[in-house]
Amino acid sequence: MAKDLVSILISIHNGESTLRKSIHSILNQTYKNIEVLIIDDGSEDQTYKILEEISKTDNRIKLFKNKENIGLTKSLNLLLNFADGEYVARHDIDDESLSNRIQKQYDYLKKNNLDAVYSRSTVIESGKTIPNLSYYFPKKIVIKLKNPFVHGTLFINKKVLNEIKGYNEDFYYAQDYKLIFDLFERKFKIKIMKDILYKSSFSNNISTLNYEKQKYFAECARKNLKPEINFK
């Protein structure tokens, strides 16, 4: 693993309408020692064509393509196998990262000797801050009720992800919630920064479009159960 290199993982399915602005928010980070691993997860629109155009403008981009849609969980694990960085960060294609996000998270993690750090986010559609009130309560208590961690803001030591063998592929949905429980179970040190370093969109994203499925998998994560329903 390359020291201090941050590998940013992005999975896209039919993201032609948002990907340009979203990816540029990552390429324009003040922290320059990054590689951006992007996988087109079986898109049926112009996503891959646009990605090819963007990748030609920045050699930090590593582009991959799934022949069919396999879902976020498996796509992230595939990218993780090709990540060369000492650290791994997430970014969702409907969202935007503030230009100083990676630098601030890198500094915060190092200063506080953490294994992983998240930040707070602004909801694009409403202007609300997430997590809001739940930010001020102990996270080990909050996660029993809800997930206060914004997945797109994850910044983590790659060794930690390797130790827990990446994302649990039994979880087609709520893989980020399951990840939190896995990290806490191993007693890794995780914090949410007070800083707002991200902009989240909840318009037509996975969670809102598949609410009932997301709810089922989240309940399995809370109860430490293996999902019995394997649906997309």
C-alpha cells in the first residue's frame, strides 16, 4: 500500500445526470495524493461513455465496468481489491464532497489516532444537517435505533477494512450499517467529525427507492442476523 495515498471508491449505476459534478468534486480536492476508483455497475444509460471521457482528463482515475448490475456491496469489494492506498474513502455519485473534505478527514484521523472517521453532511434537497441531534449522543447507543453515519463520508484505514474482509456480501442493502456494527464489534476507534464536509442527495437514491428492502436488511444488521431474503 502506498503511504498516505487515499483510494476513493465510487460505484455508479445509471448516473449520467449527476456524475460530472459529483466526480469533479472529488478530483478538485485540496488533498492531491488520491486515486479515484470508479466502477460502472451495469448501467443502461450513457454513464460509461461519460466516465471514459472524464478518465482521459485525469490519470488518477481507475475505471472499471461490470457486465451486469451486481449491486453496491460487491462492487465496492471489487474496487477494494484494486485500491493501492493506505486509506480508503467513499463517495456516492448523487452527492458532492467539499473541496477540503479529504484533507480534513486525513488530518483528523491522524491527530486522534483513529481507525475510521465520518463527517456530517448537508441534505441537498432540504438544507438539513445529518446527523443532527443524534450527533450529540453516544454512537453505540444511537446505532441500535438508526444509522447516524453518512456512508459517503467514510474515511478509513485500509488495513481495518482488510481485517474485517470488506463489506459483508450477505447485505445487498444496508451494507454501510452492517459495516458499522462490524467495526464496533472489533472495537475499532471511530468518530464522526462535527464539520460538514459533504452534500447528500436523497432524491431517487438506493435508500429511498428501496425503502422496505433497506429496512429489512437494516433490521438484520441490528440483530446480527444473516438476511434470509436474497433479493435486489
